[in-house]
Amino acid sequence: MNQSKRVALISGAGRGIGAAMAKEMAGRGYHVIVNYRSDARAASEVVAAIEAGGGTGQAAQADVCAEDQVRAMVDRVWAEHGRIDLMVCNANTVMPPFVPFAELTWDMFAEKINGELAGSYFLTQQVLELMRQRRSGRIIYISSTASDTIGMVMAHSVAKAALNTFSRHVAGMAAQYGVTVNTIAFGAVHTDATAGFSEDLWKYMVDRSVTARMVEPEDAARAVALVADDGFGVASGQLIRVDGGFDVLDKQLHPMTEYFR
């Protein structure tokens, strides 16, 4: 393997936005490590698509919430390639419990918090040390605009808010090593994970978005590519919202705006 080629490790890259990110970064010259937990076929299809487009990649199985599996995966990548230039912590290991607080058990709550943070924690512990040795690197955490919403998303919201804070701490530590750390918070993205959303819900969100459309996986992938770009190196410790501008209109003082003309 050509060790001069930049390497991107993307967790949860076998489907959804992770797969789109893997293809995008391969198209930008990275050798992509397509991490997956259990669906080897899906990961192989992503690698095949990358290779069909002229890029290079490989599938890498690991449950990112299992420290020993993360260590083994990262050790293999390091032994084969001698570098990890970009890490995207994207894996969503636990689906959020969308239930009223009265029905939200502590076990459900704790499972979501642990599932959200453990993968990012273990990956960061392993990969940041390797980036430190090379004195360079990019780390991107994938969060959600749900981190500042309320309602039946409490566990998901709190977990993502915790991830956002974790990212800022890592950014502070990593700066001395020449490593930038940022978080991208996506709104609802059209993937199999949101396939259960009703048409009315999609319409509501589109109607309240500045761009009048929702985020597609390819939009998410291009956002990651932007933050990973060398030209973005001055930014670190930032939370970047990519939600079609939903947050803008959602806070609009709409009944009163006519009085300010």
C-alpha cells in the first residue's frame, strides 16, 4: 500500500451518511477505511462503489463501543498504512428512544448516552495518539441539531449535547499536536434511519427551512469534506450546523416582523 496516500477512518460507514462520506472522501484522494459493526455485505458494497469510481478503500469490522475491537482495528490500519489523517466519528450505535419522559427508563436513557459517547471516546483515545506522533490530523464528530431541542427526544438530545462538549475538550487537548477537532450537527437527513418519518413531518421541516429542502446524504458528505479540507485548518472546537437553515426560520419572530419594516 502507498503510505503517502492520506487515510480516512470513518465509523459507521456501511450505510446512510457514513457510506456517502466514504465515497466522497475517496473521490477526494483518501484511502478510506469503511468501518462497520455487523453488515459486512453493505460495507463491501461501499468499497466496491469506491473502487468503481477510481478510489481505494477497505472494510474494517469493529464495534466502536468495544474498546478491544477499536484498538485492534486502529492497530491494523496503522500497521498497514502508517497514518490516519482524518477520523470521522459517525457510528450511531443505539437508536434513540422517542418516548415521553414518564416512559423513559434509566436503562433506556443510559444506553443512549453510553452508545453515543463510548465509540467517540475509544476511537479518539486510539487515533489521537497516532495523530500526535505525526503532528497533524483532522477529527470530525457527527452530531445532531437535536442537541438543542426538547420534547420526546430527551435521551438523544442529551447524548448529542454531551458529544458536542466532549468535542470541545478534545479540540483543546489536540491543538498542541497540530490536530483540528470539529463537530457537524445535521438536521434530519434522508436515510433509512429516517424512513419512518411521515410525509407531513418532512413537509413541516421543508416549509420551515431557508433552503426549502432537506439534507441529503451527499450534502452531509460534502460538509465533512469541507471541514476536512486543508483550507479549513484555522477552525477547531467549532459546532457547525447543517440543517437546510431550519434553525433560522424556526426561531423567526414571524407575527411581529411586519412591524420592523
